[in-house]
Amino acid sequence: MVGETLKFWLMIAWLLPLAGFAVEIFFGFYSKNPRGSKAAAWMAVACIGIGFLCSANALRIWGNANEWCVLESHDTHGEHAEGEDGHGEEAHEHKAADENSHDEHAVSATDHDAEKTGQTAYSGEIYRLATFGSLTIAMDYYIDSLTLVMFTMVTFIATCIHLFAIGYMSDELVDDYVDHFAHTADGKHVHRPGRFYRFFAFLSLFCFAMLGLVLAGNIFQVFIFWELVGICSFLLIGFYTERKSASNAANKAFIMNRIGDFGFLIGLMVLWTFFGTFRFGDTAQDNVVTEQGLFSMVHRDAESHDFMTDADGEVLITDPSGHVLKDEAGKARTIPYFLLVIAGLGVFAGCVGKSAQFPLQTWLPDAMEGPTPVSALVHSATMVAAGVYLAGRFFPMFAHEVLLTIAYTGCITLFIAATIAVVATDIKKVLAYSTISQLGYMMLGIGVFGWAAGLFHLITHAFFKSLMFLCSGSVIHGCHHEQEMPKMGGLLKKMPITALTMLIGVFAISGFPMLFGLHFSGFHSKDAIVASALAFVIANPIHYLLFVIPLLTAGITAFYMFRLWFFTFWGAPRDQHVHDHAHESPWIMAAPLVILAVPAWLCAYGGESGFLYGMLTGDEPAHLATGVTAAGKIVLPSHHEIHQVHGDAGVLALLAAFSGALIAYILYGTTLVNVEAMKKQMSIVHGFLTNKWHFDDLYDALFMRPAHKVAAFCAWIDKTIFDTILHGLAKAMIVIANWDRMFDEKFVDGFVNLVGDATQSVGSSLKVVQTGKLRQYVMFIVLGVVALFAVVFSTFPG
Amino acid sequence: MQPDLTSYLLVGAVLFVCGVVCMATKRNGIGVLMGVELVLNGANVNFVAFSKYTALGLDGQVFSLFVIVLAAAEAAVALAIALNFYNNHLTIDVDRANKLKG
Amino acid sequence: MNDTFLLSAIIFLPAVGALLLSALDSKAVDAIRMFSLGITIATFALTLMLWSKFDYEATGIQMHVAYEWIPTWNIFYRLGFDGISLPLIILTSFVSMLACVASWSINKLHKGYFILFLLLETGMLGVFLSLDFFLFFVFWEVMLLPMYFLIGVWGGPRKEYAAIKFFLYTLAGGVLMLIAMLMLYFASGGTTESFNLIELAKAASGAADAKLTSTLSGSMQVTAFVLLFIGFAIKLPAFPVHTWLPDAHVEAPTPISMILAGVLLKLGGYGIIRIAFPLCPYGAAQAAYFVVAIGVISLIYGAFAALAQTDFKRMVAYSSVSHMGYVLIGLGVWKIVDSATINANMWLMGINGAMFQMVAHGVSSAGMFFMVGVIYDRVHHRDLNKFGGLMGRMPLYSGLAAGLFFAGLGLPGLCGFIGEIFVVLSAWNYSPMLAIVSASGVILTAGYILWALQRVYLGAEYTGPHSEDITPINAREATVGGILLAFAIFLGVYPAVVFNVMKKSTSELVTSMQAGYAKAEGTVTAGDEAAAGETQEEAAVLSEPKNDDIPPAQVQQQEAVDSLDSQLVRFDQAVP
Amino acid sequence: MFSDLLNKLNSDTTGSLQHHFGAELWLSVTIVVMLLFRLLSLDRFVPTFIVALVGAAAAGWAAFGQFSEIVAADGVAPLTFFGDMLRHDLFSVFFRIFLALFLILTIALTVLTGIPDNEDAPDFYSLLLGATIGMMIMASANNLLMLFLGVEMASVPSYAMVGFLKGRKPSSEAALKYVVYGAGAAGVMLYGISLVAGVLGTGDMSLMAERLSIVAESGSAGFGDPEVRTVALGVMLVMVGLAFKLSLVPFHFWCPDAFEGASAEVAGFLSVASKAGAFALLVRFCIGLSGVPATAELMTAFGIGLGAIACVTATFGNLAAYTQRNIKRLLAYSTIAHAGYMLMAVAALLVMINSGSAKALTHDINACIGGLLYYLAVYLFMNLGAFAVVALVRNYTFNEDVDSFKGLIGQSPALCITMLVCLFSLIGVPPFGGWVGKFMIFASVYKAAQLHWAMYVVLAVGGLNTVFSVFYYLRIIRAMVLEERPADAPSVKLPSMEGYYVCVLAGMVLLLGLAPGLVNGLTAIASKAGDSVMAVIGR
């Protein structure tokens, strides 16, 4: 029943934005005064706001139903959860008590898993898409603590951003909107009607898609909403359709995502072929499993905690209680290990696309062409984090090789993006690269078996990054759509609320601690990731880069974030014109900043014994706690091992962050160093970085141009080869036909002449070979007879 | 020497070949028609010979009688057409009948 | 309503309409239009009535009626429908109705146009409803004639070329089909059932109640299948016999393009699933890889070719080639191995996906062509590089168009997605390599559709000629586009409405085809064994004969039957 | 002996004249009446064409009477009369009806187009009726003499008809070519007949196979025997004559020239009627040589040879038609191609009746001949329809080029739709009659292909040719429908009678493809006719 109740509330939260979208787009288009009314915006806010309340309520119901047992600590280092939860709304939370040690989990992982599924994760079917024999594809739901946290986070942030957007987009509330960034052929600005309602309709649609993604009960459904958020992203990035750069960026985003989805599809194909289902969890009715899910189809070995395999190393497919399934021939059903790896890599490829990981990271900075609220919602807090969410959701199916790939991908990404962020001057671009980099951290966390750490960072990052984007939006709005940091400076006085909330975000992302345990959220989450990485590297020293680079990048992160803050708000104004016209944003924009700043700072309160972490790890995959130590493979650290190095890692990360911040202050906060001179001295590096490591050029040369070449080639083949063959045939027919026509005139003549010559040589009286048509005809009777005769007698039987 | 069937057939064959060659080589329309007559008569010789030497019997002679009559009829029509051609073309050279082609 | 009457009415109502139309004054354009529209609506209503009488739980043919037509050749007027044809029948009358509305833009010789249009509809519906091979063929070719003139008279600048190309290709395909038809007729003994598609299929599958005792041998099945396949692939169209399509589409008037893409292409897929597959199961099994490979090549090739086009309509036409590739893939993923259930289900999924793809493509491509037509009617060009900025000038139109193009792109929630994804998912089981290649189609599709959208609808301003003629979409056009988009969404969100209709028929098809394969395989192996037995008689002394009490062919057959029985057993309950 | 002959002749003549020879007699009488009318200047009161029509109708009525008699008796044993010279069976009756019907339609067409003026009408119709008598004799010939007589009787009036447009150069040229070519072919054929009849010792076609097997068995070297070779040569030469009538490659040269030179009405008549007669004759001749085990191998080879010629003919005709500008010439090549299609049926027939399993194939053999007859029946309407349209259009445009058909649809939809129906039927597109006929022939060829692989090639070529043929038929269609009528082109406004006439033809083509009763009845009768002609072989 709890499952049904949860489903009810979450479905409301999920479907309300869809209804909102429909209403907004229709009434927006057909209403008499579509330009001047803010009704659409309030409608959208109402939908998502109610959605938030429903989500929060669902979270509460879930907690009550299992008596908040998840908040019972999973760790052993003694930090107990105390204080408030990060959201403010959910006041009820229970004191943690560590009764279940993870050793118990280790002993009876399987049993515990089954028991927990019954308790805290609910899955079922919403409606069925199709049935093919024993295969079914349906719209399912899968609700566990991660779902609920994600729901609440998304709806909360989305509500704030919707509010902010009412202010930010208010200049669209006119009949004649002048787009300063789009030019007609004669160089004039484009004038067009405002499109206020359309923006909010798209936002609502996005919220629907995003929530659907989180609620999805099977990986196929995830794929559906994966694409839907993609198309919403496309619509929102390309919101200023008149701008070529916007539509280019939108296309780029969608197509890059599709490349990742291509991998995703391959993963889906493998899973579908071998498991015959897409659903995550088991659907049980009266404690009897009616529909088995993927997660219970692979069981882990009791000792090594790696997948159970048969003698050939193929992974066994089991029923929910761990018995091996047999096919109708009586053989055990298995999936070859390498295909399980491919499936994992495939799904991860989708995550790479969506979360803008290396090598598909280039679309995200371009996506900043969209209005800033979009960047805040879609391209920092929610959609791009969906990749991480999926990696976390699908974690039980990942093999070692996949995890290592995830780790390295995250590691490479976080470094590349951070380096580029260092030289970026567009305020949104810095944040975009920072987002990529932070997503890299999350991936790294998941890859190095710090599952909870990665997702923890996902939530904290969502809060502080959306806050920072909104702040940057406020700045841009205040500076009349000026995005270049070199033209800003000294805005602290002009826009104090923005500057201070931004500063909170900067502290949070840099992972700064605070007195009284009121550490900034990033401090907890980044610490957790670095600790996981360290534990992983200790267990597998050969992969030491997985610790060194994130640590280094922690410093870089602090550097570029403080650089951004100093550049924008500190010091003297660099462009007087911009500065003169700058102003603090109206309350409707400022209020969301303040609201968001609270969770951005404090949502991780309590760290790993806090509410958020507890909630997240409520349905943690069981093998995480024990680690995996399979022979001949990398060792995946257990919780215990991670906790042991937590302190060391935290100190190192903190050092890095402080030094980064310090350097930033020296370079940009003071006038001690001539930055321009430095830039010149390091122009090669600088150029390399400003060109984003030349990825765009590389892809252009590697893929875009060849694709167009191939396309042109295909079209050419069609035009030339096939049609030429056809035309050639036709021509040949005409030629043959003409030849037929000439047959009488030429061939017959020639033949007759030949025969005539022959006759002459016999010595007949026919000295002159006479030609004439009619006689040729008659001649042909003769020749025909002779020919037939010859044929008959040469082939005569007997 | 009593001529046997082969000899008659040989005569018929020679007439046939002569007729065909005549048809194929003569430019004069009348000449061509004469070639046709030769061919028909070659066949007639065959018929009569066969009627004497084989089971064909009298049938062969009846055959040749019919052929003679038909040849006359055909010649009449053919000559009329040739005349018509002459009226239109002022020649009887069959090589001039080359407007219809292709 | 009597079954015969209902089915015949569906087929011939448009023809009767055409006849009545010829009595109207050719000057009364509006009357002609409204009358034709009325006829198409009535036909659509009749097909809906057919749907209402459809029994979801029944297997086999429903409303099967048969009357002697040419008894000396055992040709029957045999009609009926099942879950496979019903969606396509409704699609046909639906698209025809909308195309009729779209035909308002036809600006010359209205009477002749609508007469031919209605005759075309008769031909299409006849193909879907006929169950006699001969009758099928007659309707198949009957469609040729109106189509030839509809393209040739009302088409664009190169209409004659396009029309004759269309005619030639289709006729060539028809000739191949004719030969296959003769093969089947004589192989089954030329009895009263020898043109009966249902009985032929039963005979091929070796069903217990089959009235025909003999059918094609294994090797003959391969030949017949190839002949039929080429004939249908031309219509589909598949690489490399697709080149008639771009020309036909580009030159055809908008409503005819809608029909062409929406219905005519489906005839190829329907022919394969209704005739080539059930009648030659062994041939189909042998040629399955070929079928899938052709599908994959069409898919990729069509997408690339679409990417390179600068003509808007041509691009959409190539997208059809690409999309119909999925149909072939889905139909062909028949893997024959020991564990039949999973494979059968996967193939079942492929077939369902292919069928759905046909329906979905019927909606989305008709919509896309209509959208191209709407703008073409205004600015009279289709150069992709000379558009732009339509989003601002024609917002409602652009919105509808974007929706329909997204449906073509395979966006989830819209109809194109379901078919494509189901087909692709079923493909891995058959051949991972082909599956991967086909999955890569999603990238290319996104590429060419988005690029086209960008060039046409987005951008700062319209750059082409006749800028002053751009007027917002009118109510008639908006209705057509809106209905199509609504259906695209509906099918995308609730595909079960189609799958439920097809469910019984497709699984019956799969079962009978597997039985047919086992039967033919049995005979083939038996023949081989016999031949081998003769030559190896002397050597037999040396080798120990195995299984000498049961001939191997029989064993295999038995296994096949066993595996069929077990299909009903859920695989995940196999172990207690 | 002589008295025996006389007695037999007497009994035959008195006993069977009305029953077996009525149609021919009626036509003969009509010719006499027409000539008498002119002599007595009665043609001023009764137009000649009325007389001709009445005569043709009477002939048709007589033939129909024979038909109903046979049908009523349900399989009256086929019999011979006139001293075994002619054969009376359903097959010959079928052709009599066919030819009489065609005669009526042709006369009607000439009336509508006014081709023979009043002065010449008796001559023209006499020739027309005379040729028809010859064709009827061809269809019922049972003796090689009748074969020759029939061919000549059909040919000689045809020569005159081709040249009937007096004072026109092409016409006289065409007639000259036709007559010379025809006479040459006839001579060659006669020579062949002399060899066949002489060696076999009989002119009776129904006895040929038996005699041949005796000759072959008595000879020293089986088929290597010189006598058998002589017969083979004779058969070849006879085939030359028939090939000329059928305009098979390489004996087709006269056909395009004669058709172009002749008026469209005459060309239509020649293309259908003489072809029908020649096919009847060919079938009889082939059956006469078949059905005996000793000749089976030889005749199968012969059949495949015919198949090869059929392929070449169909291909040649279809390809050569493409570049033609004159529409009559184009249709002449189309005629050649169709002769190729129909010859395929004969080839299939030969392969089937000479296979070991001929008895088991009875149904298919009948269907094969039936298919040929059906095709001829459809061909009658569709080809006559096409030529009728050409003739009618010519009367307005004075031009017979394809270009003169440009944009005709706007001016004369009835003519155009008839032409469309006829041309599509000629292509073999459903639902028109040509499709059903073509289907039946292809079906027979396929059946034969199961006996001999070479027929698969024939089938493939036949299928391919269907595609080839599209090109030139569509040229006409394109000109009519898709192109604009040139401003200076004469307008074509059809009086209603002519419209009805062509519509009837088009309607028949359509009905022969669709109407169950018609298609069934005709196929059943045709197939029975096939059965009756096969009675020659004892089975």
C-alpha cells in the first residue's frame, strides 16, 4: 500500500507539469493577449510547486513507512546524524542509531537485499506498451529513497528557478521584442513578438520529462525520458530561434546526446536480448515476485561479491532468490561476461552524452546559448546530472571494467573542463565548464566505488550550481545581457544579494568548511569523493592518477571559481558603461537566490551521518558495503576502507582548495600580479585552453566533415550510379531499338552483300551485287530458311 | 536409265533454288514474281513426282492442280499491285520501294 | 451489415464515388471536393466499423468471405482481414481522408484528379483486404494506373520522368511477383485453394487442417521468396531499388506524396508479411540475413542521402527510405537456434515493431510531406538553403511541423520511436553487428532532421523568394496537420492500441512460420539424407548407424514441435 | 476409287454443308450478292456495308448455331468433312465466331471512318469477306492442301486491301512489299509442304505423326535417316510460311511497312484476324506432328525452338517499337511482340504434349490452348480498339504520328480513355483483359518449364518484355495525357456514334479482365476448344 500511495503522490508531481505544458502552450497561443500576461508563468510555478509539495509528502510517507531506518548509520566512524535536514520543509527526521553494523550486511548480503527490496523500494507497472510472448515492455515506476531525494531536489530547484525566470524573462512580455544578438541580412536587429508563455511551457515540459526519468521503473523508460529531456533541452537552448548560434548549439547538444544514446541503445539491446526485461526491481504481489527485474537477475558471489559465473566465466542469470534460471533446453541461462561489460559501457555511453563527459563534453558550454534559467535548471542541476543518476541507478549491473571506465572518464573530464574554465571569460561558460568538471567528480566517485559519494555530490552540486547560475543570471540581467567577465568588476556594491549568494555557492563548490559544523555542502560531498578515490588508489596503486588528478583539480576548481567571483564582484569596474547601468535584480529574482542559498550551504549538514546522505544511501546496492575482491581484477574498496582514509583525503582536498582560492585572490583579488602579462607568457597553453583543447575542431574533422562527405557520396551514388544504370538501360534499349531500325538498313545490307559476294565467287552470272530493300526482305526469307535448316541439322537428335 | 524419285526431286530443288535466287536478286518487280512462279513450280514437280513414287498417290496431283490455279490468282493480284506501284512511282524497280522503313 | 457487403463496400465505395463524380460538372470544383471528401470520410467510417467488429481474441482471418471469380483458374473473390491488415486498412482510409483535405491545393483538372484519387484508394484498400493471390495482384497493379497519372499530370516539372520511373519499377516488381505466384499455384497442384493465401500459408506451415497437400520444396521456396521479396522491396522501397521514390515524391503533388509515403510504401511491407513470409517460410529463413542486411543498408544509406539533399521534399523522401529500412530489419530478425522461445519472442517483437513502424511512418511521413507541401504552396520552392525564420512568420505551422518532424526523428512519446526502438532492440539477438549499425541510424536521423529544421524554421529571417506570400497556416491546413500530430502523439504514448490488434495475428504468424521452416527443413534434410544414403551405402559398413530407428528428419520435426509447445511456457518459470 | 471420292464428296456436301460450313457459305453468298448489287445498281438503295454487315452477321449466326449444337451435344466427337480436308470441332467453331465477330466490328469501323467510298465498297468488302473465309479455312484445315489454300485465300485479298488506298505512294509500296514477301513465303511453304506430304505419303495433318514414326522406325538410322531429315526440312519450310503470317522474327519485315502503308482499319484487321487464323493453323499443325512417342523428342526440340523464336520476336518487337514515330508502325511492332507472347503458349503446348506425362497434363494442355484463345479474344478488342482510335484520330488530324495524339485527353476523353484501356491492356496491367490472357499464357509457360528448363528462360524473357513494352506504350499515353495539345493542332471532336463504338471496345477489354461470367465462360469454352483440337491425338 505504501507503494501505491507513493506512486500516487509522485505521479501527481510528475504529471502536473505535463498538464501545465498543455495548458500553457494552447492558451498561450490562442489567448487574446499572449504577450502581456504572466499567467503562463504562474501556472508553471503552481504546477511545479505543487509537485514539490507532493514529492516532499511522498518522502515523508516513505520515511514513516519504514520508520526512517535508513537514517540508521551505515558508517562506523561514529559521526551520528543530529541536526536538521537540508531542506527545511521536512522537519521530521529521526535520530539515527547504529544498530545494524555493515558486517551483518556482509554476511547475509543476499537476504538483506531481498528483505530491503520488500521494505524500501517499490516498483510496479503504470501501463503496458506492448507484450511479445513472454516479453513485456511497460511504463513502470521504481521508487526508492534515491528516487524520492531526486524528486524533491528537482521539484524544489525547479520551483525556485521558475520564480527566478518570471523576472528574468519579463522582457519577453512585449509585442515587439528586439533581439540584440540576432541580425537580419541587412545587419539590423531582429524584431519579433515576445514568447514569454512558450518559455514556461517548455520549462514545464522539461520538468515532466525530468521527473519521468527519475520515476522510471525500467531502463527503457529511462531512455524514453532521456530523449525527452534531450528534446526539451533542444527547445530551450534554441529558445532564441532567430540566433544562428542558438540553433547550432541546440542541434549540437541533441546530436551529441544522440551519439551517447547510440551507445545506450546498444546497452539496451544487450540487456534485452539476454535478460528479456528492462525493469529495475522485482514487482511483487503478496510476496510473490510476478515480474522479475534486472537487479535480481544477477547475483553476487557470497565471498568475492563479484557476479556469479559458470565454469566458462559467463555470468549466470538467476531468479530473485538466487537460483539459476534455465532455458527450455534445460541449460543455465547466462550472459557472456564481455557482453555484460558492453551493456554497462553502453548505458554509461548514454550517461557520457547526457552528463557531458569526455569525449562528448563539448555541447554543454555551447548550450549556454539558452536563457540563463535554462542553464540553471537543465544544464547544471537536473538534466546533465541525469547521467550520474543513471550510472548510480544502474550501478548493480556494472562490472569492474565498466566502473574503471567510468572512473577514468570522470577523471579526464574533470581535469579538462577545469583547465578550460580557468581561461574562460564568459561568466556562464565558466560555470558550464565547472559543471562538466563537477559531473566528472561525480562519475569518478561512482567509478571508484564511492557510489554514495557521487550521488551525494550530485545533490549538493545541484543546489549550489543552480544557485550560481541564477546569480550569474542575475548579473547578466543586471548588466543588460553582458556576459563577459572582463567587462564587469566591482559589482559587489551594486548587487549585494547576488554577490553574497554567489559567494556561498563559490564556497560550496570549493568545498570549504565552516565553524560549528556548518560546513558548506560541497565540503562533505567532495571529501567523500576524494576519500573514495584515495581508498581505491590505495587498493589499486597502479591507478594512482584517479586520486592525484581530482586532488589537483580541487585546487583548480577553487581557483577558477574565486577568479570568477573576484572578476565579477570585486575590485574596480572595468567597463564603466556596464557598471553604471548595473542594478540589483527585483525581488522575484533575488528571493529564489536567497532561498536556494540555504540548501546550497547546508543541505549536506551532518555529512555522512546527516539526513541527506542517509536518505541517499537508504537503498544502497548491497555489495558496496563489502567491497569486491575478485581474483585477477581490481579491488573495489569497502565502506570500511573508505572511512579509514576519509580524514587524510579531506585534509589534502582542503589544502588544495585553499591554495587554489589563495592564488585566485592574489591574481584577481589584488593587483599584485599582472595577469595579462602572465597570459602572454603562457600564450600557447592559454590558446590551447581557450580553444577548448581543440575538441570541436577535432570532431569537425573526424566526424562532421566525413559524415557530410559520405552523405554527398550517397546522394551522388543515387544520382549517378543507380540512375545512370537505369538511364543506361533505357539508353541501351533506345540504342538497340535504333539498331533494330538500322538492322534492315545496315546489317541486312551488309549480310546480303556478303552473301552476294559469295554467290559471285561461285561464278554465277550475278556480277553486280544489287541492293534493294524488298529484295533484302526476300533474301531474308532465304537466309532464315538456311539458318533454321542449319540449326535443325546441327542439333538434330540422333 | 529410268529416272528415279531423286532425279525429279533434284529438278524440283533446282527450280526452287533458281526461283529463290531470282526473287532475291531481280530488281524488276515482274522478275521477282517470276521467281515466285519458279518456286511454286519447283514444288509442283515435287508433288507430281511424289504422287508417282510414294503413298501420296493422286493427292499429289490434286495438290499441283490447286497450286497452278492459285498461282494464277496470285499472279493476277500481284501484277495488279505491281501496276499500281508503277502508276504511283513510274517504275517497277523494287529498290525504289524504300520509303517505308525503320 | 453483411460481411461481404461491408468488405466490398470498403473497397468499392471510393470507386463508386469516382463513377458518380464523373457525372458532376467539372466546373463545380467545390462540389467535387466536398463530394470526394464525403466519400473518403464515409470509407474511413466503414473501416472504423470494421475495427469495431474486430475480435481481439480470435486468431486467423476474420470476416473471411469467398466467391468464385474465375473458377477455371481457381480464382476467387476472397476477402477478409486480421490483426496484421486491420491497422493498415485504417491507416489507408485515414491518410486518404486527410490527403483528400490536402487536395484543396490542386489547381487544375479537379474532376479528373479526384476520380483518379478515389480509384487509387480503391486499389489500396483492395490490396489490404484481398486474400486471393490473384485478386491481390490485380489490386496491386490497379494502383499503378491512377498513380501514374496523378504524378504525371499534376506533378512538378519533371513529372513525366518521375511517373514513368515509378511505373517501370513497380511493373518490374509485379512481373517478378507474377512468376512467384505461378510457382506457388502450380506447386500446390492448381486446386481451388491454390490462390488462397491463407491455405497456401497453411500448407507451407504444414498445419493439420491444411487443405492443400503439396507446396513448394525448400529450394523452390528460396527462389520464390527472392522473387517476391524483390517485388515488394521495390515498393517498400529498399536499397538498391529505391531510386524511383525520391523522384516520385519530389514531383508528385502534396496529397499524392502523402498517400505515397503514408500508404503505398506500406504495401511492400505488407506484401512481405502477408505473402512472402508465410508462403515461403523456409525461403524466408534462408534469406533472413539478406533481408536484414538490406534493411540496415537502406536505413543508413537513406539517412546519409537525406543528409546531403538540398531539396526539402527530397530529403523527406530519403528519410522514408531510411525509415522503411527498419521494417525490413524487424521482419527479418528470425534466428533459428535450439532455444526457440526467446528467439521467437524476439522475432515476434521485430515483426510487431516493423508493423508498428509502418503505421507510424504512415502518420509521420504523411505529415512531413504535408508540411513541406504547405510551405511549397506559398513560396513555390523547396530549396532548404533558401528558407529560414518561418518560426516567426508561421508559428503554428512551424510548431506542427516540428512535432511531425520529431515524430520522424524517432522522438519518444511520438509514434516514430516505438517502431524504431522495438525493431532495433530485437535485432541484437539476430546479429549484433547489424544491430549496432542500425542503432547508429539514430544519430544520422537526428542529424538530417534537425539540420533541416534549423534551415527551414529557425534563423533570423526568411531568405528565399516570394517572401511576401508567406501567410499563416489556414484552418484547413492546421486541421490536417493537427490531426496527424495528435495521432503521432497518441500512437507514441499508447502504442498498445496497435499492438493489441496485431498481437494474435503476429504470434500466429511466428508460430506457423517456425512450423513451416521445420517442415521444409525436415524435407530438405530428408532429401539430403536419402541422397547421401545412396552414395554412402558401401561406406555404411564402416560407420556405426546412429538413431536408426527414427529418421533424423523426423527427430528434427519432433523437436520443432516440442519447442513450439513450450513457447507458451514462461521462460522465467522454467525452474521451480 | 474416283467414284468413291465423288460419293464421299456428295455425302459430305449435302450432309454437312449447312452444319459444318455454314459461316463460310454465308460469306461467299454475301460476296456474290454485293457484286450483284453493284451490277444491278442496287447499292444506291441499299448501301453495300449493310449487305456486308448482314452477311457477316449471318455467318456469325451460323457459326453460333454450330457452337450451340456442339455445346448442346456436350462434346460431339470432332469430325472431318470434305474428304477429311476440313475438321469440324469446337476449336474451328470458336475461330469462326471469333472471325465473324471481328468482321462485324471491322465493317462497323470502316463505316464509321468511311474508308472505302461508295464506289469501292463492294470491292473492299468482298476482299474483306474473302480473306475472312480464308482465315476460317485456316482454322479448320485438316490437310496440308487446306493449309496452303487457307493461307493463300487469306493472303491474296489482304495484299489487295493493303494497296487499297489508290494513288497513295506508301500504300502501293506497302502492297508491293507485302505481295512479294507473301508470295515468296508462300512458295517456300509450298515447297516444304511438298516435301512433308511426299515423304509421309499423305497430306492429312492428323496422320502426320503416325506416318513420321513409321518412316523413322523403318529407316536405317532412326532420326538420322535422310527421309526424316527431309521431313524436318519440310516442316521448317512450312513454318516459314506460318511465321510470315504470324510476323515472327526473322520473317516479320513486311509487317511494319505493310501496316504503315495500309489504312489503320486494314492494319487492325490484318493484325488480329490473320494472326488468329495463323495461330489456329499452327496449333493444328503442331498437334498433328505430336503425340507419338517416336516424335516426342523431336517435337520437344521443335517446341523449344519455337520458344526461342518467341523470345526473339517479343524482344525485337518491343525494342524496335520504341523509336517509332508513326503510330501504326509502332502498333505493328507491338503486334510482332504480341505474336511472340502468343507463340510462347504454342511452345509450351508442344513441350507439354510431347512430354511423357502428357496424359496427366490434360488439364494444363487444355488450359494452355485455352489461354492462347483467350489472349486472341482479348487481343481482338484491344488491338482493334487501338487501331480504331488511330483511324478516328487520323480522320481529324490527317496524321498518324504519335505527336498528333498530344494532349488529346482534353479534346476527346472517350477516345483517350479507350486508347488508355487498350494500351494498358496491351502492356498487361490488371484489371484489363490483356492481363488475364497474359497470365494464362505465362502460367502455361511456367507449367511447361517444369518439364523443360528452357521454358524458364522463355518465361523470364516474357516477363522482361512486359517491362520493355512499357516504354513505348507509355510514350503514346504520355503524349495523350501528360502533354499539352499544341495550339495549331487540329481539334478532334468525336460524334457520339464513334464514341460509343470505341467505348464498347474498351468496355469489352475491361470486362474480359473483370467480369466473372465473361471471363469464366470464355476460359471454359476456350479450354474445351483446346480439348477438342487435342482430340486428334488419341491420348
